[in-house]
Amino acid sequence: MKIKILFLVLIFGFLTATAQESSASKNISTFSIDSPELQTTKKIWIYLPENYRNSNTKYPVLYMHDAQNLFDAKTSFVGEWNIDEKLDSLRAPIIVVGIEHGNEKRIDELTPYPNEKYGGGSGEKYTEFIVQTLKPYIDSHYQTKTTAKSTSIMGSSLGGLISMYAVLKYPKTFGKAVIFSPSFWFSDKIYNLAAISPKLDSKIYFLCGDHESDDMVNDLQKMKTLLLENKVIASKNMETKIIKKGEHNEKLWRDGFVHSFLWLEKFQ
């Protein structure tokens, strides 16, 4: 089952659809930014609330991985998350920053520790890029609330893994995390990090399906138990959803987005 999930991750990372018309809303724009940490240039997608340009309001920010699959059917391979349409319908007062994955470098960028079989392990540099380069740029060019309380990070699969790493390693930057179908199997070191983390005021939303792999639910519960037993995060600051018959795919994550967003919004 792990091989199947990794195969899906590879498809997720390397291929894009080109036949469809763009479905991105008018509230989406893109720009490119140099990353000295990764020694590359990253394309960034940004969602701005409907009345952003007519207001002096400062907004919380949600950082998300795999931007190709978030906003636009044209750039996604197996279906987008419809993030822009969902937030438009909610009239959500939030800025979303989508970071495009690195294609053949996706596995390397989104894994904080290497796997003996699959390699990877440059996730620290990727996270440093967000913390040291991207967030300062966003905060200086957009109307943002800059505190950890108002800064969230979110992703699925390997994006869930790196989001877990980010909220544990950089609690002064990310006060909240949404973690869908995390690939905790990639390295046990993510559990070690959780076990030694100090008490945090972070808020974490977990979601996975019970038809993803033989160990997905157990791995997620193991992480949650570690966090609770070591008093890293209080139970009131965590939410867990196990979706019956949920599979490791865009539909699971797309369908789970609104509930996770509304849960996070309670802590604004």
C-alpha cells in the first residue's frame, strides 16, 4: 500500500493537465520569487479576499503546498481542491499563499528527513524558504496579520508531513496546521521531533481516510497520542477526522477543506 501511495505522489508531482480551460477565480494571481535556500525560483499562487483592494483590513494567512492542485483544473492532474471557489462562497477573510511543488524535486522538498529507499530530506531548506524568504515578502507586500496566531500551514500526503514538521519546528511562525493524509511512514524521525517538542499553543487539524493504506490511521493516531502524552498540544487544540471509505486522493482533501478551515477560523 505504501508503494501505491508513493506512486500517487509521483503522479501528483510530475504531471499536469493541459486540455482544460482555466478554472481559477479572478481573486487568484501568481508571481515568482527566488529561493536562496533551495537555489531555485518558485512560482507562488495567491488568493486575496473579495474586497481586499477596497479595504485597509489586515488578514490572516494560510500557506499551502502543491499549488498546482489547489485553484485551477487546468494545472491539476486529477482534480483541483476548488480552494478559491470555496473561499469565495464563504466570503472568507483570509489570504492563501500556494507554493508550487518542484516537479521531480517534490519528494525531496517536502520531506524533512531522508528515507532509506526513496531518498529525500531537503524539507528543512524548503521550510526555511517559507519562513525566511516567502513570509517576509508576503508580509511586506500584502495586508497581513503577521503573528503565529494568524499564520497557518496546510498540506496533504507529503504536504501533510512537511506541515507537521513546520508547526513543530517553527511554532513562532506557524500557530496552526491542517494535516491531511500525512506520510508519516516516510521517516520515524518525525515522531522523534514530536516527542521532544516543548509545550505549544498550536492548533492542529488532522484528517485521513480509512481506505488509504494499512497504516495511515494508525500512524496518525500514533502522532496524536505522542502529542497528548508529552503534553505538546492540548486536546482542546486538536481535531481529528477519520473519513469512512476515504481514499488517498484529491476528492478526500477537497471535500475536507471547508470543515478544516472553519475549525481553524474559530481560533482567530
